[in-house]
Amino acid sequence: MAYVIEQRVKNHVYLYEVESYWDKEKKQSRQKRTFLGKKDPDTGEVITHDDSYAAWDYGHTALFDQVAKKIGLRKELQEAFPSVWEEIYTLALFKLIEGKPFYLCEHWLETVWLDTKPVLSSQRISEILQSLANKKNEQFQFFSSWAKRHKKNNRFIVFDITSVSSFGKDIDYLEWGYNRDRETLPQINLGVVFARPADMPLFYSLYPGSIHDVSTLSNIITELQVLSLTTTTFVLDKGFYSMANLAHMKELCHIIPLPVRTKQEHQLVQKYQDTIRSSQYAIRCNDHVLYCAAEKITIHDSEYSAYIYLDERKQADQREHLLKQILECEQFVQHKGYRKRSDFESFFQDQKPGLGQYFGLHKNGTRYELQRIPEKIDTALNRMGMFVLITNGEFSGEEVIQLYRDKDGVEKCFDSLKNNLALKRLRIHSQEALEGVLFIEFLALILYSYAQRVLRTTGLTKYMSIPEAIFELRKIKKIRFGRKKTMITEVSKHQRKILNAFETSVS
């Protein structure tokens, strides 16, 4: 049975013929919409314009449609959210391509070609975001299937946490805490599990803004076990180091830095500080040469392999930075001519925290002058560029540093989430809307991460970013003449290079 519906967009009313049919594969009723024309505001008649011309941006949506099919994102969404998956996917596509507020999605849909265009008014979008917060079972089904789909491609898992500032007031997790963006706003904490070398976000969790990194790990480990991801190697940053966390991870293979504050780190660095530059300790990480020594240590009744590294490039940069800071302090103090010890205390506390330990004070007439303490400065310079990574797995020093450095993908993931996908500051005022928005953003991040890996592995990142690639593909148009004849504009050499990188084409 077919019927006609009206859809108002700005000052125009468009007519569509809607026909219901039974989809045997999905085992559910579906609808097919056929555009009839625009309604005449005076007579109410349908203006068909069979000889009309219309054009839509096409290249970028066609590319990501094929990417979403290739990586299984569309399939997993369809199975987890059978009634609203198209709306959810379209919102994620809008966030990926435009990175703008959701209320602009309806207008964006007028400018792009999609095989299926759901009706996404501001009211409908609000309904979807609110409903997503109550679809916990559906979200869990999606995360389970998504993690299972990419399980074989994962050599290790990176978990990290970032803070997202918000102007909202009625969000349960919104609290004051350590803000990683150094903004004077309350925040929520967002933890993301990121798989390598697939370069794919697997799932995320929300935490109150006041929770510290070390307090989140036990829940993540439980979630990993539920998602059957415990056979991979867990790579963590030093913010997660604690005796409690090491105890939680006793049965999980993991890599984590040994913090500078620990006695064992100090002893290991001191032991190899003078000898580590020997050629016997030289190793390679990609095209970078480092030095690495190995020791067996015991922490909390558990055996670990400790790898002590020296990165001379990092050492040179750190040494230059410290010496510049010391010289700037001396120059500034000489210019100011401080006469009170309290002036120095304020200076180091407010402007150069941590540098006061490298100076003594010498009185010259009515003024105080800084006097370097060479022993402390030299000690700091000598240990720069050295760090210790520990693991309970069977890895070589080369493998450990490679795995740890590869975790930079999660930092790029956060950068994409906050900047490219416009999530740096949340302007949301309810817990339900927050949860819905984050799920959509996470889907967009999956597509973004895949695209980033393709550009990087094909060498295109030397010439363009993802936004630049999207902008270039946007120029490929789908044109309709009348109601049935369509064509695609010519694909340039530059555009074809991007499409070839993704092993796809537009048609």
C-alpha cells in the first residue's frame, strides 16, 4: 500500500510517495520513499519538473558508506539497533564530515546524496539521543559484536582516559577534577579502549570528573573480561601505576612505565647511568636507535622484566630545555634585582615551579643573586632521556618500546574526538543527551580512525589531512536530470588517488 507524505524544509514542502514492503532478510517491515516533487504554495499542486536539474555532494559520503560496510560498522549497527540504525549512522556520518551541532544535520541532508535519507529534524534527533541512553542492552550488543569482529586483528590494547569539559548542570558525572585541557570548568572523564595494530576504538566508558586514572582500571578490566578481550597485551601510561592496579592486572599481560618517584626506578637508572651507552645495549625502534638494558625485578610478589632505556634525542632536547630555563631564571632575577628572599620564593612558585632546587642565594650588597648548584643540575642532566618500562609478558626490549610508543594512537584518538569531531566542550544539559551524543561521536571516531590509518599507511598523510581529503571528495557530485537520469561528475587524478588508497571507487 502506497501513500503520500509531506516534508517541510524551510519555506518549501516536498512530497514523497511512501510504499511499505516486507524485507525477508531483516524480517521486518520497511519503507521505500520516492520523491514526487515540490508542493505549489498557492495551488497545492505537485511541481514535478521532469526536466529539472539537481546536484548533491557525493564523493565523501560514498567513500565512508563503503568504509562502514567494509569494516562491518553498518552491519553491527543494523543488528544492534534494527529500528533506528539508519538514523544513528547518518548522525555519525554528519559528525564525521561536518563536525557541527546536530541541529544542522537536517539542512546538511539537503546538500548531500545518500541512498537512504532518514528524516532528522531537531526534534527527531533529540528523541534519538534521549532513547540511546536507555538502550543499554543494544549498546552492549554492539560493543560485544564490534570487539569480537576485531579481536583477531589486535596485538595489544591501549587504555587511556581524558577529561571533557562541559557547561551543563544536570549531568550526573559532571564534577570538578584534574582537567587535562587546563580549563576552569567541571568535567566528565572518558576512558577509551583502543586496539592496535587495527587502530580501532573498541569501546568507551564514562566516569565522574573527580575520579583519578588509577581508580578506573578495575572496572575496565572487568569490561575487558566480559568482552572476551583478556588475551591481548594491556599498554598503560604512568598515570595508572599503583600497587592496587598491578594486583588487578596480575593475570593480564601488561606494559607500564615505572614512575620516577619509585625507589626501584631510581636504583635501576642509577645502576646503568654511566654504562648504558655501550654498544652492547644498542637497539632499534623503527628508524630510531636507542640503548636498552634489562633486569628482573619483583613488585608486589610478581615477577617483571624491567627495561631501562636511554633515548639520546630525547636527552638532548630535555637538557637544552632545562639549561634554557636556568639561564632565563638568572637573567630575569638579575634584571629584577630582588632584595628579599620571599621574592624568590614567589618567583619560583608562580613562574618557574620546580627550578628553585637548582639554585642557592648569594647576597651582593643590598641585592640577592642566584647561585647555581652544579651537583644537582648535573645529576638532573645525566639522568635525562632515561626511563624504565616494565612488563610481565615475554617481550624483548625492542618489542616493549615499540608497543609502548605505538600507544600514541590513543592520544591521536582523543585529539580527533575533541578537535576534529568538535567534542572539546560539551554544551549538553542532561545525562541522557550526553550518553546519546557520546555514542554517536564514538561511531564517528571509528570511521575517522580507520581513515587515518589508511592515509598513514599509504603515505598520504604527508600531503593531506582527513578534513582535506573530505573537502576534495566533496567536489564529486551526483547530478540528476529529471526524475530518473543521474550521473556522477568526472573524478580528478587527485580524487582518484584518495579513492585508490581506500581501495574503493564511486559509482
